[in-house]
Amino acid sequence: MITSRKNLLRVFVISVLIICVILLIPIRFNSINRLILSPLEKKFSKKLDFKASKIWIPGNIFLGGVSISDGSGMMGTAEDLNINYNLSALLLQSGEVSFKVRNVVVRQDIGLLTSVSSMLTIPKMPDARFECIEGILNFQKNVVYMKNIAAATDDMKIRGEGWVSKEGDLNCKLHFSFSSSVTSNVPDIVKTTLLTEEANGWMGITLKARGNYARPFLSIDSETFKLNIRKGILKLR
């Protein structure tokens, strides 16, 4: 009887140690990590490729040398991507994850940035380069809700919240801030009419984006008038 109890205790201790090892030591096998990431790829209809990966089962994913593509080709690259997740949310594609991605280069045309650039009469960026993009995503059926989204380049900052569907439809509220090196090229009438002064010589604009992410419909509300912009064309209403 004593021997049996010792064996049970030994099995229990070994089991606890195995569980601790699984929880504390990251998975480094790319084939296993790709299987774990497949729900995210399916949710966004995007393909993730990476040169290095570490996944902790309790809720953290690290990817290095990341590239993102869809059916039309390469969308962008990033130095690394960190995702904090709930395992059940990841597997069931319902729940909340937070993310942070560094040194991002977006290689496809971004309709939103193109429209904003046209509106402010500044050159659009062929490749948008962001030092950091981070935020929180909440998966709900075919819609992803976004909050505390923040993106930054040397001369532009974006904050926002809203939702985007699997088909690419969106409804978001966004705030853009531009440094003086950008706004110095903006006509005075545009700065006076659309932009507000911020700290350290920066200027900003708040807008809503609706429709498809490739060519969204933008609207600006102010105290004196409402403005609609589609593909960079201003229309008073």
C-alpha cells in the first residue's frame, strides 16, 4: 500500500513538472506553431510567413521576420510580431487578443492613407513604414472589433477604434496627427479648415471611415460644417 502511494505521488509530481515545462518553455517548431496560428490566418483570410517563432501555450506568440500576404500577393513585412491571446479565443475564433508589431512596411496601396494624403494635398507614401502598430482585437463571428489601435511613423501618428469584417468592410473612427515637416506642405486654407493644433508643432484631424478598406468613404464633422471625402475628393454637404 505504501509503495502504491509512493508511485502515485511520483506520477503526480512528474505530471506537474511536465505541465510546468509545457507552460514555461516556448514551442519552437514552426510546423506546430503554424498549426496554432491557422485560426488567425483563417479569421483574416491572410497568410503569415515567418523566419522565427516562439509560442507559449498559456497565451503569447512571438514571430520574427514576418511577411503577410493575401490572394493578390504580398501585403507587408515586419521585424517582429507579439500577440497575447486566450487559448480558447484563438481556437474558437471568438474572444480578445492584443498585439504589437514593430518596423512594419506595408507594400500594397492603402486606400485610407491615399484618401487622406489627397485631401491634405501631400504626396502619398508608396510604402507606408510604421515604427510600431499595436492594439486590441475582439473576434465576434465574421467581424473583428478593434480598440486602442495606435500606429506611428516619424511624421504621422494614428489612433482609432471600430470594426472590420472578413470581407473587408469597415466602420472606424480615426485620429491622424502630422508633424510640422508634413503640415508645412499643406495649404493654409486646408490647415485652417481641417486641422487642429497639437503639442510640439503637430496638427491633427479626426475622421470616420466606412465602406471597404481598399477605398473607404471618409467623413469629417466640425462645429461649422460637415465634409465628405471619397478618393481624396472634397464634397460639402
